[in-house]
Amino acid sequence: MDEGGIQEEPPSSAAEARPLRPTRSGGGGPRWVDGSEVDSSESTHHSLADERSLGGPYTTDEAESGGAALSRKFSSGFRRRLGKRPKRVDSLDVEAMIVRGAHGHGNTDMSWMGTAAMAFQTLGVVYGDMGTSPLYVFSDVFSKVPIKSEVEILGALSLVMYTIALIPFAKYVFIVLKANDNGEGGTFALYSLICRYAKVSLLPNQQRVDEDISSFRLKLPTPELERALCVKECLEKKPLFKNVLLFLVLMGTSMVIGDGILTPSMSVMSAVSGLQGQVAGFDTNAVVIVSILVLLLLFSVQRFGTGKVGVMFAPVLALWFLNLGTIGMYNIIKYDISVVRAFNPMYIYYFFEMNGIKAWSALGGCVLCITGAEAMFADLGHFTVKSIQLAFTAVVFPCLLIAYMGQAAYLMKHPHAVERIFYDSVPDALFWPVLVIATLAAMIASQAMISATFSCIKQAMALGCFPRIKIIHTSKKVMGQIYIPVMNWFLMVMCIIIVATFRSTNDIANAYGIAEVGVMMVSTALVTLVMLLIWQTNLFLVLCFPIVFGAIEFIYLTAVMSKLLEGGWLPLAFSSLFLCMMYTWNYGSVLKYQSEMRGKISLDFILDLGSTLGTVRVPGIGLVYNELVQGIPSIFGQMLVTLPAMHSTIVFVCIKYVPVPYVPLEERFLFRRVGQKDYHMFRCVARYGYKDVRKEDHSFFEHLLVESLEKFMRREAQELALEASTMEAERDDVSDVPEVPPFPATAAEDLHVPLLSDQRLSDENRMSGPEGSVPLLPTSSISPEEDPSLEYELSALREAMASGFTYLLAHGDVRATKQSFFTKKFIINYFYAFLRRNCRVGTAALKVPHSNIMRVGMTYMV
């Protein structure tokens, strides 16, 4: 298995399942007692052969012997009962339906005071990168367009003002933030949201029961919304669209990582460069050395986690924005208040008319004023939509506009102060305090991008798009605070190389905007798809979104691409490297999963071996880690051949990530029996969201697994007793009911009987309904003393637990078949194989003693 054990805190014993029983109401379809409708498509008619293939508690021989024992009078009712068995219910499937809506996922209503307090916190996490942009925007813009008159100054100011107003303010604050995944934002959040409404994931491990997770919150398109259904059908049926969608997501993620390499270099160097010209002898070499020292300090403290220094983030950035606003207002009043004319967009036209191709090239510098805009969406999981909107509207937006207007007013009187415009416009008495605050703000801005990079890597790993690497959770209270050592040192080395090589903020700025614009275009495409597929939005408005914002971002992209030879190739190189890595890992993982699906073992073969499995069963619990959510993996057959004995209890453990940010603990596990009771074989599917934290304690996981398995056995015994008592009731009533043919049966006749709770069932038995309602089912509470087979199975499980756990892992090698094309052989046999050899192995993630691990070698031909 790719990942390690599952360690989570056990659910509270007080959490009990609410009994659900289907009834009829008002001539509609069948309904549960809580009022929700039963989907007829979920009511499969399991025959005895089907139940046997699923490893159920009945076999064909048992059914035939039972049928022969019945008289002809009762045979029709008996066949009707067996022909329409209740739909198979997994261990905690009922509990998953109970708690739907009970977990406060997504944004909850908060008081204005609470929203204001959270908005203050966003200043230190979300807006650091955008807040430090006044350090370098105008110096980069006017390095392309020399100032010859006030038109250049007012035109550039107008460009900056309307860029901030259109992209961060109009696009992100009012539109993109609403396309969140239960309160989570970012490229992968959009992808998971789309995956829930359309089966576009390339890894075929989706299950219908996943829709019962409370955070799924799925609302399928209505039949009237033909456009959404058409889009859904196209996405699901055409593999090309699935691959294009995945490519967009991976490209956006790789560009965020590339941005994380450039942001610390740009921000820190821009802040330190303020000393140049202020301190005698502080030349470019000194700027480079001090910047490298600051970067070393910044990346060295990452292992302590952002929570250790996060308390000071918001106050520092709040003070920074206050300085921007006050200094900007001071400059406007002192130098030239007429810069307010830049609100007239005609100055943008004059700017392009007078400067032509140079003005178009200057757009690349103008993009720098919105760097970090994607962070408003990517960091949404830590805050609420209203808090981010409030902080940007009330603080960030006005302070940035005033800061840029103040710099433009200063340039009106000092047009030659372009290179150090920010620090030159600061009053002399405030220079040193502003320098200290600017350096701290630059470090905080870098910290935000570094944390965003870590978060993207973790989400990519969860969705099977990045090789396994070590992740350290630095906070016990905040799940999102993580530290990835390999990526941290990689970013540090790359940042130092960039600073030492480019040696100038203008040169780094040439490479800075490409990744940011690329991420924005990817988010535009994905949000447009969300509008088409999920939102019931007018088609005209849907088309306006990509046309308006896509056109603006495309124009900026063409401008920054003009800097390709001046350093713009750098983020593209980094992004391409990570894109190839992620796509190759996903491609190889999908092929490996498909190979396992083709090679899975038939249950008939296992049943033919008998309860001994053709070998010796020794006391103990064997945990067979695999990736299949259904079927018996081929590695188990290899283990039967290779190992001299097999454990008395076998559990097939599958770690599965579902397209939701978090899965509540009480909805985490699904159990299912494999084979007959005397085989003592089970399947456990552990479901995690892409932002869930997995604790690393194998002993705790083992205890939780056995506890959950015991609960499953007891509930299964209740179901069997319930079925037996129901058939007895049918035998008593069949003489009074006209005989009906057993097949075909309508959806309304299906009997939906989920597993029932032990203690609360009797409270629900008093229910009256209209004519035609399903008869109420008798209760049954089974204890080990009343069911000898349950008592024996529970004692056998405890005995096996006392003997210890063994983790049975596949040491698999993935190779391309001989008939494959050369490109596929090269990707799988060399590139993918290299990533598998150098990624973190499953035992390291499990933290299991080596004495408890058994590996069996196997080659997967894909």
C-alpha cells in the first residue's frame, strides 16, 4: 500500500445509530423515516448467487436446503424474500447517513465581531504577498517605459488601479471565493468539487457510498438543467476531457510551486535593497549577502511551524498596511493631489498611444501588483468568505490604492527617483521603522507562499498526483500547519541560487509574473466549468466570466511572455519539472491500479481453497495493504504461495482519499466480510479527505481497527437475526396475502433494511402510515450469549489480537509490457520507476516495527 496506517481518535461511545426504516408516504416513492427519499437505483435485487459473490452470509446450498424445508404454501413468499434481499449495508454506512449535516463543514454564520476578528487575522496570512507589491511595481513598470510627461505616470497608475479592481476585487472577492469546496479553496479544491458532480477522476476507486459522507453535500443537477447534464455527460464519457482537466489542475498547482520559489527571493531582496543608497558602501554585493542570510533564517525556522510565530503576523501586516495608507496620503497631499485623475481610464489609452510597444511590455510589471491574489482563494480553508472579503474591501484595497497614488504623486515632482521609488517617498524620520516593518512584511509574505506550497504538495499527494514524501504536522490544534523538509530545503537552495544569479529585483521581476498569470487563467477555466456544471447560472453570465477575465489575463500573459528570454523561462522551467513529475506519478498510479483490477482474485477461487486457504492458519491478525476498494488483490495470491502460513484473521486494508476536504471520524471506516464466517476475512476501507491529518501511531490504529471490527460483527449479527424474524413473520402472514410473482419487482416493493441500532429501535417502532406502507420490522438485540457463533467469532478475534499484528505489504515493481510504445516504456520503466525508488516507502509512513512487517515481491505489468 502506498500510505501507512490509519490512526484517528475513536468515536464517542455515545454516538448511536438512528434506526431508519422505509415507509410509504402519499403515493410517492419509498422514504426513510427521517423523510428523505430512497433512491431506487440503490435498491439492487441481490440474488443468492450475487450474495455469494459478494461474500455474504448465505450460500446457494443453504438457500436450497432452506427452500426445501418450506411447504408449497410458503414457497412464493420465501422466494420473494430471498429474491429481494436488502441492499448490502457496510459497517458504518448507517452512521454516515445519520450524521449528515451534523458537522459544520463549510462557512458558518458568525457575528460581525467574529468576522472582523477573523478578517484581522487574514492580513497576516492571505495578503502578505500582495501587500508588499508597492516595494517593486513602479520601479519595474518604468524600467520599460521612461517618464517623459505626466501621461506615463497617470497611465501607469490607472493601469495598476484598474488591475487591482478587476482581478482581485471583482473576480476573486465576488466570484471565485463562492466556488469553494465546503469552505476549502485552491486548484485542487475546485477539482475535487468537479469530481463530486462528475466522475472525471482517472483513478476508478469511486463508490456510491462515498456520497453519504456529510461533507460531500452533493446536489445533483436538476433534470431541467439540460446544460449541466450535457456537460456532465461529456466530461464522463470522453477520456480526453478528463485528461485535459487533470492537466489544467496539475499545471496550476505546479505554477503555484514555481511562484513559491520566486516570492521569497523577490520580497526579501526588495526589502533589503532599501539599505542601498541609505548606508554608505552598501552595494549590490551587500544586498545579495544580506538577502541570502535572511533567506537562510526564514527557511531554518520553518521546522518550528507557522503557529510558533503566527501570533505576530497579523499585527505586523496591519501596521504595514497602516504605513502604506498614511505615507501614501501624506505624499498625495504634499506633492500632487491631482493624481486622482488616474481614476479616469482614458489615461490608459493615452499611455498606450504615446508609448506603443513599450507600454505593452510594461504590462508585465503591472502584473506584479496582483501577485498573491490567488492566495485569497487558496487560503480560504483557514478563514471564511466574509472575513476575506471584509479584509480586502475595508483595508487592503484602499490602502494599496492610496500607496500607489502617493508614489505617483511623488514621481510627479521627482521623476528620476524611479529605481528606489518606495523608500525615497518615505519621510526621512520614518525610514528606519518602515525598513524594519518592510523586511518583516517581506518575510511574512514569503512565509505565506511557502506554506501554500506545502499545502499544495500535501493535496497533490492525497489525490495521487505527487510521490510520497515526509510531512510533519507542526501544530496539534491547526491541521493545516504542516512542514515538508524536502520541499523546504529545495525551496531554500533554489531561492539562494536565484538571488545570487540575478542580483537585481528588476531581473527577478521579469520572471515573477508568468506563474501568477498562469494560475489565474487555470482558476478562470475551472470556475467557468463549475458555473456550467454546478451553479444554476444564466448562460450569458457564464460566458461573460471567461470572456472578460480570460481576455484580461491573456493580455497580461502575452506581456509577461515577452520577458521569456530575460528570465521568464525560470518559472516555466520549475513548473514544467513539477508538472512532468506529478503527471507521471498519476499516470503510473492509474496504470498500476488498473493492473491490480485486472489481476484480482476471484472469490470462488478462495472459497474452493476452504477455510484454511490451502495453508496453515496461525493465530494473529494479518493486515494486507492494497489499493482496491473491491475484490481480492492479486498480491494475496502471491502471499498464499510464498508464505508458509497465514494468519487466523485477515483484513484487507485500503486507504482511500475521497474528493472532500475532511471526512468526519464517525464516517471514516467501512467494513465488509469476505467469504463465509469461518474464513475470518474482512475488508476495511478507510476514507480520508485531501486535507485530513493522519496520526502516525500503529498501536492506536490496531486498537481502533479491532474495536470497529467488533462493532461490525455485532451489527451483522443483528441484521441476520432481523432477517430471520422477518421471514417468520412472512410465514405467518402469507396465507392472508394473495400470491404474487417474485419477479419482476418494482422499486417501491424493495425492502430497504439498514443495520439497526441496539437501544433506540424500540422508540421508532410506533409508526402509522397510509395504506400500502411497509410493515414495521421487529427488533432484535443480539448479545454474544444469545448467539454462540458471534461469541465464538469475537473470542477468536481477541485471541488473534493477543497474538499480534503483521503488516503484509507488496514490494511491487511496475513495468511496461513488451507491446507498449517506446514513450510508455521510457516513462514507466525509467521515470516512474525512479520516482517509486526514491519516494518515501509505506513502512516509513506506518512507523511499524520491522519485526511486524512482511514484504512480498511482485511485478505489475501495465
